[in-house]
Amino acid sequence: MFGYRFIKVQPTDFVIQYRRGRVIREGVGLAFFYFAPTTSLVVIPVGSVDVPFIFEEVTRDFQQVTVQGHLTYRIADPKKLSRLLDYALAPSGRDYTSDDPKRLPQRLINHARVLTRAALKSRTLRDALGQSDELVASLLEGLRTSDTAASHGLEVLGFSILAVKPTPETGRALEAEAREQLLRDADNAIYARRNSAVEQERAIKENELNTEIALEVKRREIRETQMAADIALEGTKKDLVALASANAKEEADAKAYALSSLMKALSQADEKTVSALVSAGMDPSRLIALAFKEMAENADKIGQLNVSPDLLRELLAKAVPE
């Protein structure tokens, strides 16, 4: 009414009120009345802003890749930015009078693209795909120390690369190469396992053969020891047999000498004396038998011989054992 208006900015907005070219007030989250015909308002967002990006670049080995990610920044010095870009509000107090606020993120993205292009030109495709962390750290440092951020009063809070993708044909080729390498590694692993099994089997066979050789050596030593013992035993037996033979010969000579002496003595003795000596200690039945024998030899001299039945019964009872 009558040109007076009220404005209230958010805590994340920095507002500068100009009147006749002079700064009347400035600050974050202000609320005040102003006279629209003579007042200019500059509102600069100072909160963090996330800006996604995606662009295609070429690596050192001339391979095209797509880099996708986002960066986060904030306006740390709104006064410096207000002198470079037009953040003035329209008389309605709702929209900006120019498109400069929309150009700021694009300027930062362009600078990030320049840094990314320079980083990828020094890397091969494999390095770009496998060293994304190093690439992010390098680009973040480059953005924070760049003239663009410093001259616009910006503070880069973060930089992330979500994906680095090659072209579909190159991706399939890399997948095929990786798959073949995996298959080769699997074949090498199978070969190594089989070779290890063969080596272990050979070692087992060698151990078995060495064990057999050791056992044969032990058996031979045992046989040689047994043979030596048998030889020593046979030698002992030989000496024992020789000694026994000598003893038997001496015993036989002694018996022969004794028998010869006895026969010589008997040859000179009377027959009846010899018979008496022979019958000495003889069984009575044998003595009776000898008596009958002598009677039979002198039967022509005997006229009559009477033998009682009791004598015959007694002789028969002794001759036949019960």
C-alpha cells in the first residue's frame, strides 16, 4: 500500500537492502518493511546446494567414458557474489530480475568438467574405472582451490562420482576379457591343484618305497644276525658232537676193556663155577628150569623121576601171570 511492502527471508537466505545505491541493511533471515519504488533487494541463498552432473570424456587411451555424480557447495561470501552476479529481486519481491542465479551451478559444473577432463587425459580406461576414489580426491581438491570458487565466494563441501562407465561395446569387451582371465585363473587353479595332488602322490610313493627299502634293510640285517647266530650255534653243536663222540668212544673203550677182562677171567674159570656165578641171584623158577635142563642132559643116568602135582602147579602159576 502506497509502495510499502514487507519481506521476510529464510535463515538460509542472505538479504541486502539498497536504497539510492547505499546499503541500508544486510543479514541472514531478516524481516522488514521497505519502500519499493526506491529500494533494491538482493537475496542470495547461503544454504548448501546439491548439483548433479553427467558428461562424457575421453581417457588417455582414447576410450570414451561417462562420468556421473554430484557436487555440493554453498555461498560462503554472498557480498562478493552479489558484485559478480545479479541476485536482485523483481518489484514483486518473488522472482529474480535475471537468470544469473541459474548460471552459478553451471559455472561450477563446467569447471568440474574441465578438471575431470584433465584428470582422465592422464589415466587409461582401466585406471579411470578402478581409481575412482583417487579421481574424486583430486577433483575435490581442484574445485576447492580453483579461481572460480574463490572469485565467486563459494565453498565446495563435497564431490562424489557415482559411476564411471565405458561405452557398451567397450564394457562388453572388458567383461569378456575379465571373464576369460577368470577362466584362465580357474584353469590355473585346477592345474595347480592337480599338480599338487600329483606331487603329493609322488611324495607318498617315495615315502612308501623308502619305507620298503628300510624294511628290507632291517630284514636283511635280521637274517644276517640269525645266520650268524645259526653259524655260531652249529659251531657249538659241532664241538659238542665231537666232544660227545670222544666221550662215547672212551666209554666204549672202557666197556670193551672191562668185558675183555671179564671174558679173560671167565675163560680161565671152571664151568661149574661159572654156572654157579650165573645162577647167583637168579629167580627160583629159572633155577628150577636149569635143574630140569641138567636132568634132561643126564637122563640116561636117571632110572626114575617123580614130580609132584603141587610142584607143577606152583611152576605153572609163576610162569603164567594173573
